[in-house]
Amino acid sequence: MSLWPSNRPWHPRVMQSVYEAAGGDAGLLRLAEAWHSQVMADEVVSHAFSHGFHPQHSERLAAYWAEALGGPSTYSDSYGDETSVVRIHSGNGPHDEMDTRAIACFDQALEDVGLTSNEPLRQVLHDYFAWSTTTTMSRYHECADDVPEGLSIPHWSWDGLQR
């Protein structure tokens, strides 16, 4: 079932949030699972998971994305804050190739779950993932202890990063 009547042109301003347009919790879980599958099949990006990962990685990732994209605060309420997420991704030195390939895996995951037919949605999700991958998740190359306490999950909307 479509979120938008087929006889009317889709416009991002009509939807309350990117979260809602992406299918809410269920849609973002499908995207997280598709991304994780893509990543695990990539010889470079899969290295980030070679030490293992949480058994509910996809569920937690989907909750994080949901909160960042205008959905409920399930991630912050149940799993941690931005500081804990950034620390997981820190202290591994620069990894530009891995970041580029992770973004490519995300773009393929968007295709895999059918989120590429809606260009404004595809673009905003790509932009969010590329931004978070190349900024917040790669800011502290040297040491995870450099990540400050009390960071909040950044929020992203149709207009990009919300300040």
C-alpha cells in the first residue's frame, strides 16, 4: 500500500518526517537489514564487523535511524546516546575507502527495499547516511576516549541537518 495517493504528485513537505516517508519503524528495519547484508558481502566494509556485532544490530540501527529521521526516541531511551554510537565507530584511524563503500552499500540497500522510486526520499536518505558516515562517525580517528560525553543524536529532515 502506498503512503501517497497515486493520482497526486508526491512532495516531501506533505509528510511529517523522513521517518514516516521511509515507512516508519518497519521500513527502517527493512533498510537496516538490507544495508547489513550489503555490508557483510563487501570485502572492505565487512572488516568493521570482523570483531563481531550485537545480535540485534539491525534493530538497534533502525531505531537509531528512526530517531535521527524524526521518529520516536527509542534508541536514546533504550540503548544509549550519540556519544556511545560515535565511540563504537572511533579510534580506528582514517577509513575513507570503507566510508565510501559503506555509502555505496546504503545506496544499494535503498534499491533493495524499494526506496529509490521516490527521488526526494532516496536523495534525503542518501544525504543523511553520507553525512553521518563522513562526519559524526569518522570524526574521532585517533581514540574513542576523545568523543565528548553527552552528545545528542543529530536530527535530519527534508532540509538536512537540524540545528
